[in-house]
Amino acid sequence: PDQRGQGIGTIIHRITLTLLKEFSASYYVGSTDVNNKHMIKIFKRSGCHCRDRKGIYKIYSGTTSE
């Protein structure tokens, strides 16, 4: 927590993208929860664009939903 807000995540993400290019990756797909504002900022700072949003559905044992 004491390292938050210093741009370290953005630096690590950019290094990772650079390594992927060196390995001849033709594209990168990253994902995060829609509520993870920090990771969304990292994606945007690295030049990533939101392609689409997906929902995850879960049912808990012993419950029903309508």
C-alpha cells in the first residue's frame, strides 16, 4: 500500500508490453474488473483501448434468481 500512486504499475505494464513486442507478439489482451479503477488507468496510460465488456454470472448454492 505504501507504494501506491507512484506509477510503478504503469512502469511494469509498459515493460511487459515491450517484452511482448520483443517476443513478436502481434497483440495484447488485458482484462480487469470494471470496478478496478487503478488498473483501468494503467491500461489507458499504456495506450490500451477498451474493446468490450463482459459480464460474469454466478449462482450461489441454494438460491434461485428471477
